Amino acid sequence: MDDDTASRKLILTQQGQRWLSQFDPLDQDAATLLASSLALVSHNEFRRKLEDQINEAATAVEGPVALFAVRELPKHSPEPWMTPMVQAFYSCAVPSADGRSVNPLDQTTDLGSEAIIVQIIRQITKANTNKFINHPTLEEMRVRRCRAIILVDDFIGSGGRIIDFIQSLWMEPTIKSWHSTRFIAFHVVTYSAMESGAAHVRRHKANPTINFHREAPTLYTLPVSQERKNLLESLCRNYGKRALKGRKNMWLGYKGGMCSLIFEHGCPNNTPAILWETKDTPVGWVGLFPHRTISGEVASVFPPEIIRGDAVSILMGSGQKQLARSGALSRAGEVGQTVLLILALVAGGHRKRSTISFATGLSTKDSERILERCIKWNFLTPQRRITPQGLAELRAAKKFRPGSKDAIERGSDYYYPRQLRGAQAD
């Protein structure tokens, strides 16, 4: 990404400069790379896309759906030596004054993303009271003949919190009975998800359907060389010792997630500890997002929506320097640029969907659609490997020079690959 991208501007804020100053001079380039590799999600982006996902999930259900904001639930253990477990949901839920719903928030704990999600659910429900039910009681679900339970969260990291919430509802005999007779189904809706966490959630007995807008990027799936990935991991480990000396399991983020997704409402703990850990001592560590919060100054650099990073810089970083310098990208239509970028990434071994989504700025579904086009055009195999025809496209693009008689028509989306193959013959 170039210097004009939002994540690059992070390091130029006062908080960014303070954070950077803690690294040894020889490590500051790697720290800058780390900061510039973060995907920043603004309030506006988060709310719009999460609402879209909720509506999309509800559209697939014939009948009313119940909406619940996922939150931490109280746990207990019958004996001190036993692992604490969640309780049945309605045994610990607080009924609302109307007797038809339950309190969506636990008033005894700090409110995080769930407070924002509760507000989104309230607005969606008010806009369509026939379709949506806001945190209903069991009786209200029965009366309304509810056909699905949609659990809403901002992010699936390890999947533990969402599994606990599903399990709490699953412990209700009535809900389990409705599910066993296929009267009701479970859905999980989030803005983003890590691949491993989503897989973990899907394995629950409730067999939830998962809807998310974007697969979470990680520092392991960046479109950069393996050498640079190793550099970032070493940075997070070495300085994680300073930030969290006694908690080695968090140096790379919770369960080693190395996530690079940051919300304006808070920084997930699946990100490396050096980004968020803060120790209020003279020799302590100061995170880029202290205590996992986002200051007003830092929030000011969050873009209104996720957009594609600079394609030339991405190609340079992934080792496709000849293509980056060719000038082909400047003449291709938007789809043509994306096709070239994807082919170059796949040719360089970057085949993961989260990598492609990060590089192109596309949602998971849009990434899949354009990958399907590449497969249809025989540029990629169904296993997302580059074909000889795909390699021919890249070779032709590398030879392209602006002003040539076969210059590609700007904005030509569908026919861009065909015209580029025609240019190859010269």
C-alpha cells in the first residue's frame, strides 16, 4: 500500500510516532510495515455491512427471525475443580418490562461492541417488526412462530464467545426441540471472521449457518514475501516479551491469531499484543491502540469504507515488479485490474481468499465471484492454481507499454482479458 492509504497514516499520528519510538532503529521499518498492513474498519463501514449481512440472512428464512447480540455470558462450575460453563440462556437473562423480550446487555460489565450491535438490532427491528424480533423470550418466539435465531457479533476470532452463546441457547430444552424438528435454525452474522474460528463455530451441534462480509486478514496471509512475513512474526515475538513478558500465549494475539483487522470501536485481542498492550509504568509498553481502544486522533485516519490498496505497491511487495512497472494496470478497467492483480498473486503463491480480499478490497463474496470468472476464462484451475493461459495473460501484461497500438481500452471489463491476449501476439 502507498503512503496515502489510511493504515499508512496511522504511523504519522502522535500515537503512532510514540508507539514507533519504542522500537530499536533497525526494527522501525518492520514496525512501520506492520502498522501499514492493518485493515481499518470505520463505524460507517461496520454498520452498513453488518446490516446488509443481517438482512441477507433473514431473507433466506421464511417467517420471523429472532435477533440476539452476542456477549460474554456468566459461567459457573458445580465444583471448584470443574471447568466453568455457561448456564441455560433464559435462566440468567433479565426480562424486560414488557415481558416479551430480555435485556440484551449485562449491566455489570463494561460494554463493548455488543452495545453498538444492540443499537443496530433495535433499528432493524423497528424498521420491520413483522420480520424481526428483538431479543425475544421463549414465549414470544412461540407466539410469533419464529423460524430462525440470528446471533450477531462484530467478529469471529477463535469462535469461543459465539460458541458459548449458542451453547447457552442450546441448553434450553424448548429450543433444542424446535431445532430437532427443523422448526427453527441457527444463523451467525458478523462483519468478519477468521477461517479457523468460523470452522470451529460450524462444528457446534446447532449446525449454524455463518454469514460474514469479509474474511479476516492476518499477518500470515499478507500479499508479501515469506521473508517479510517471518520478519513481522519475529517482531511481534521479540517485542511481545516487552509488552507482555509473562503471557507468551498472547504475543501473537489470542491463540496465535496474528489478525490484522482493527475496528474503530475497538482492537480485537486476536491481533499481536504489541498493538494494544499498555503498561502504565515509566518503562512500560505503550500500544498503538492502548487497552484495545481507539483514540479520536487515531480514529480520524479510518477510511469511510474499505477500498483496494494501491495495486502497484501490492505487486511490488509480492515480487511482481515487472508487471507493476509495465503500465498495463493504468489502462485496464476496474475488473481488468483486479483480474491481473489476482493472477499475479496466485502465480506468486498467494492463493488464500483472505489474501485476495485484502489486496483487492473486495468482500468475500465479490472475491469469489471474480475468482469464478478467472476459472471460467481458464486463467485459474478450480483449485486456484495459475494455468498456462493465465501465465500468458501475465506475460502479455508485463510486455505492455502505454501508447502502443494495442493499448487496452480503459474501462473495458469483460473483454479486457480477450484484448490483452490479442496484444500478446505482437
